[in-house]
Amino acid sequence: MNLLKRKCTYCGKKINKGEEVWEKVKIPEFIGIRLRAFCSKEHAELYKKYVKGTPKTSSCPRCGI
């Protein structure tokens, strides 16, 4: 029984240990690139396309900077 299974960053499906695909991707909420687990190479590529299309949010709603 494995209590700490990883989940795919794109679809949320549980991944068995050793079957995950690791990719360095940009996460919109954070600065820099982070290592994340995916269930397949296709989901890693789809996530990269999704993040590229995500608009950047500003920290100051009044001035937009």
C-alpha cells in the first residue's frame, strides 16, 4: 500500500512509482522552472502549451505592473 502516490500535473491521474515522466516546466504561480511528474510525454507537452497560453497576472491591480 503506497500512501504517497504521485499525481499527473496535467490530468491529476495517480501514477505508480517508476512510471512517471519527469519534466522541468514553468508553473504560473511561481518564478522559475520546477520539476514535475506527468503520466505521459504527451501530457507534459500539453501542459507546456497550456502554460505558454496563460496570461501573466500583475501584482498590482491598480497600475498593472
